[in-house]
Amino acid sequence: MFNSLSDRLANTFKNLRGKGRLTEADIDATVREIRRALLDADVAVPVVREFAAHIKERALGAEVSEALNPSQQIVKIVNEELQQILGGETRRINMAKSGPTIIMLAGLQGAGKTTLAGKLAKWLKGKGHTPMLVASDLQRPNAVNQLKVIGERAGVPVFAPHPGVTSEFEEATGNPVQVARDGVAEARAKLHDVVIVDTAGRLGVDAELMAQARDIRDAIEPNEVLFVIDAMIGQDAVNTALAFNEGVDFTGVVLSKLDGDARGGAALSVASVTGKPIMFASTGENVDDFEQFHPDRMASRILDMGDVLTLIEQAEASWDKAEADRMAQKFVDQEDFTFDDFLAQMQQIRKMGSMKKMLMMMPGAAQIRQQLEQFDEKEIDRVEAIVRSMTPHERVAPKIINGSRRARIAKGSGVTVSEVNQLMERFAQAQKMMKKLASGNMAGLPGGMQMPGMAAAAGQMRKNNKKNKGKNKKGRSGNPAKREQQALAAQQKKQAPAGSSFGQQANQDFNMEDMNLPKGFEKFLGGDK
């Protein structure tokens, strides 16, 4: 969504690198480029003016002039100001103290309210809540049926006493206000702790739409009124948001279709213009493509700093702890990494969602965006087919996979032999990397990848090896005669009796009194009683 804005800002900051000191002219040029980038991204003009003024004011102050790295300080200022545009802090749902929490959705037709209702319900269900959907959109054709289908996909019950209209030629009947009121009563009776009410929209803002939305709000008294806005709507987003804010006084904003390719800057202006925070974002077509909106993380994405925290949260939500513990133990025991492990790890990654989206959350991903866009998501399916075409023995001992076996595997998985060979090469590299990680040897790993405590362990191992190696060198004399005596002494030490720990003769006199042991302690050593 914000690719063009990210690229423009990255090029602007690139011009600042290497400058030990920034002049007022440098700052003016930088602010000018930032202003142009925001305007090109459809950010509202009043928001751009205020944003640029704040950056210039802070950049000309001591915050930048006294900094060791002024260019990085400029980036820091832009990051903080972007967070303020996006709402400042993460805003969470205000849950009701007693009874069900009522959430009403409002917005124009086509903004994605019905789909988002199912996504929000699925997200709340994952948080331990018991949501219920209420179909109060009785005028859009098949809106009720659509909500039923989405509710089934999300695993959430839907309250729909009225079928609504099924075609655009059919006149709307039924009372959406009464449906919403009955839905809340049904949720309270069946002990659902969250009620999500889907309301009707229009192709444009009109008095009838606002009157109906206000009537529903007055009837159910929601804890949250969420304004759903299409992130690709353009400059009209600000006017629409202001109209809905005046009409129903919404409490939060939800950005839908955030995975689109439009500039999307107008949607970012909504929080600043209306003073209402962006609470959620819809990032795809699946029910799971939904996330809570964090202004600081979105600002980091726009500035190509990545969003590692969201990536970690997705991993924690989808990762199988038992499988992770098994792999961790296998790693500690330094066991071989097999194709079964490889397949298990791939399945865990697939649970997290789209590979493209995950990789785009990594810092610096914008630099390889073209390669990421060309990435084929079905490549994982092909790799899985290759592995499943192997016998159990081949997965554990891949070295036995010769030419004939590779041809059989390629035929069984529907790929070419060259693709099997490429997978074998990548797997061999993964095995080497796992062995290096397990042994504490970080040399040759991409990006200096290290595990916590691994560097210290590897350093201690090298230190001990060096110490032992030094001892061996010190014990070997350069004099041939002396070296022969040392060899003879070593041979005698090897021939020492088994009961001697220090290479001494077993019948050698040993005075226990010289050890200064406590009285009576000799009985534990087999001495005289």
C-alpha cells in the first residue's frame, strides 16, 4: 500500500547520509521532498503542512545540531511525527464492565464492513472471547447471506432473523433497528460477551444513511462505533470520515484493503483530521488477514525499518510449541537435521500466512521488493511434494539419494530432476548451518546470525582449545635426548596401575596424616578404624 511513499522517503534520507553536519539549506530541501512525497501519497494537505512544520521546527533545533549523526536524527524525528499522524498510541477495544460488549460497524457500501465483521469476530475469538454477529444490513442484495457464510468460516454464530433482499430489483423490507436490538438481547441471553452489528451502507453519504445509523446507535448504545474505510478511496476519505464523525460520532477507524496497490495516504489522514484513532487494519481476503493497528509499527514499515514485533506475535500465535521444543532439544543434542524436520518447519511457517507479507515485515525489505513480488507462493507446495515423494529412509539419510532415486522422486512429485537437485543443494546448506549453530561456530553464517549465549560459548570453546594446544606444545622439547626421556615418562604413565589416578605406583607409600584430614575421616577412605 505505501510502497511509493516508502521509496520516496528512502531516497530523501539517502541524500543525507555521509553528512557530518546539516545546514539549514539541507533541512529545507529534505522537508520539501518529504512534503512532496506525502502529497503524492494522497495525504490531506492540512496534515502535510502541519507535519512538515513540526519536522522543520525540530530539525532546526538542538535535537539535530548537537547530534553525533544528524541524518539519523532526522529519520528519528520523521518516525515520531508519522506515529502522531497515525494516532500516537495503540488504541484497544473498550470492553463493557457488565454484559456483552457491543461493537457497531459503519461506513460506505463497498468499504468491506461485512467481511471485516467476520475478521474482527475471528480475531476476538482467538483472544478468548465468544462473539456473535448480527445482520442488520437488510438493503444490500445478499448481505445477510454473505455474513452467514463469513460467520461460518470464522466459526462464529450469526443472528439473522430477516433474510434481507436478494436482488437489486427487490425493495428492502424489515426493520434494521429492531434486528440490532433483538441481536443484542439474543447475545445477552446466550451469554456472548461481544456483539458485532453489521449495518447498511450507501454509495455516498446521504441523510437516510446517517439517520438509520444514528437510530441503530441510539437503540443498542454500543461501546464502540468503528468507521470502516477503504484505504484506496483517495482524497474523498477525509470528507467521508468527517461526515460520519458528525453523523454517528464514531470512536475508532478500521482500514480495509490495506493490501492494495493504491497510494493510501488519504486513509492515514483520517486519524489526524477527525482526532479518532485507527484501531484495526484488514490486510487481505482471508478471515485471518486482520491485525490490530499499531502506529509505531506502521511508521516503521513506511520508513522501511520493518515490523519485527508483529512478525513475532504472528509466530507465537501460530507456532506449535511441542514442535518447537522438539526442534530445540534436537538442536541441543546436535542431531542431524533431516527432511522430516525440514518438512515440519515448512508447515509451521505456512501457518503464519503469506511468505511475501512476512518477508516484507523484515527491515530493509523495500530494497528487495521486486524479488519478493516475483516470489511464487506455490514454491512451498512444490517443495513439500518433493519431500513427500521420498521414502522414510531417504528423508532420514538423504545421502543415499542417487540419480535413479532423484528421477523417481521428480516423477512422483511432478517436477523436474533439476528442481530436486536444487532442493538437495539447499537442504545440504541448511544442514551445514544447523551444525555450525549447534557447535557454536558462527563463521560463514549469513548476516552474522547468532543464538543467545552462542557467541560466548563458542569463545570459551576456542579459548579452551587454545589453552590445551599451548600445553601440548610446551610439554614437547626440541632437544632429541630430552624428548626421548619425555616419551619414556609418558609411556610409564600409561602403564600405571588402574587404581592410580595420577600415574603413581599402587604400592607406593602414602601417609594420610600429611593430608591433614578431620579426625575419623580415614574410615571413608578405607583406612584403619
